[in-house]
Amino acid sequence: DIQMTQSPSSLSASVGDRVTIACRASQNISSHLNWYQQKPGKAPKVLIYDATALQTGVPSRFTGSGSGAEFALTISSLQVEDFATYHCQQSYSFPLTFGGGTQVEMK
Amino acid sequence: QVQLQESGPGLVKPSETLSLACSISGGSFTFYYWSWIRQSPGKRLEWIGYVYYGGNTNYNPSLKSRVDMSFDTSKDEFFLNLRSVTAADTAVYYCARARPTEYGDMIDLWGRGTLITVSS
């Protein structure tokens, strides 16, 4: 199985901050990487697919970057509604696997 | 607008079979992959498997010996059976829809999730 490692596991930030979350795969997965946002008690919601493509309806302050085994999700100016947990997921091979999540908390 | 809704027992006894259904409303079930994903307390999301509307399946090897998924096209529903459950199977279970992208798949629609507790 491909192991997905996110860092940090949690971070504290303020509204307006630029936030970057990293995701590393245990092998080269090309651009087979998706990012999801999950709020407490809710299902995840896709933000970015294929490493850099913005899902329809997602604000442009969310940006995905990277390829190979190193990826990042950047929020250019954190908004109140962005406080949540973020997950990366590889779609390169079965079984699909997720990162451990990064919780973005209010400072 | 397409919606997914899980239904299930809530509480399952150890060693018994967990059975869940996911109802698809408001859209087509073709051209997509239908999935079950779970999230145990404090743990990462875990993909259980895909069932395709034609009936083909693809399971997580870690659960393959205990899992069956199926699709009922006449009812627009798909199903999960997980046998011989233990406390480790306690989780929120989500049904979800995946669709192919240029590079792979993405899960673009989720149900609200249903909490399944395994306890005697």
C-alpha cells in the first residue's frame, strides 16, 4: 500500500494568514493526489483533484501544488469557514489511501 | 441534485455481520464508481472498496476476506456487508461516489455518514 504522510498534524493560524499543508507519498504517484476538507460531524468535501485542479465551486484561495511524491495545499488568506481538517488521498493505485489529516485551528 | 443516504443498524454485536445500504437519489448511477469509506475515532479515513454499477468490485486487501459489496440497479442502491465484526470496526461509515479524472479518481460526493458501534 502507498503510505501518505501529512505535516503538520495540526496548526494554529489567524484569519488572513497564508497556510500551507504538506503531503508526502511513500512512492512516486505522479499527479494522482486529491485534497479534501472536513468539518466536525460532516463528510469530507473535495477541494483539489489531480494535484492542482480546483474542484468546481471551491474558492480560488485554495491551491494545490506538487507532483511525484511531494505535494502541498495552500490557503492564500485563511477565512473563518476554512477552520477544518484537511486530508490528502492518493488515487495512483489500489487500495486508495489517505493521509492522517491536518487540523487547522484558530489561533 | 444527486444525494446519497446511508442506512444501517447503528449497533452490531461482535462476530456478527454489519449490513449497510446507500440510496442514490436525483441522478444517474452509471459512469461512476460507488464506494464505502470509514473513519474510526481518531484515525484516518479508510477506503473499504468500490462497487461498479455493472457489479464488478474492488476491495481493500486489509478487509477483502470479510467484505462484500453489491449494487441493485432496480432500486438505485448499493450495499456493504462486513462479516465477523469486532470493536475495531466501530466507525462512521460513509457511502460515496467517485468519478474518473485525467489522472485517477476523485470522490466528489459523500453521504452524511452513519455511526456504527460494535458492542455486545
